[in-house]
Amino acid sequence: MAAGRRCPRTRAARRSDAGQADSFTWPDARTPNPRRIIVDMIEECARHADLLREAVDGLVGEDAPA
């Protein structure tokens, strides 16, 4: 296939999926909350950034530099 060309099935699948949100449920019938997922990802990134900061400046926790 030439570069930039796609299979007709791929294009058809993309058109049929357009505008439809993916659905997912856990076995106990709960569905994920996208807002909660994003908040969890932000919190996890903040934890990693804090670990990097602690490694750089040597201070642990939220204490201000002396």
C-alpha cells in the first residue's frame, strides 16, 4: 500500500466509531468516571514530580528551604 493510504475497512470503522464514546464496565457493573481518572493521573504525575524535586534539592515533604 502506498504511504498515507489506508485500508477501506479502517476508514469505515473510523467513520462508524465517530461520535460514539467507548463504553467499559467492570465485572461488578460499575463504569469509570472520566473526571476521576484524569484527577488520578494528575495526582500521580504530581507525586513523581515531588520525588524528582526531593532528589534534586534534598528536602523532604513540604518544608520551605531554610
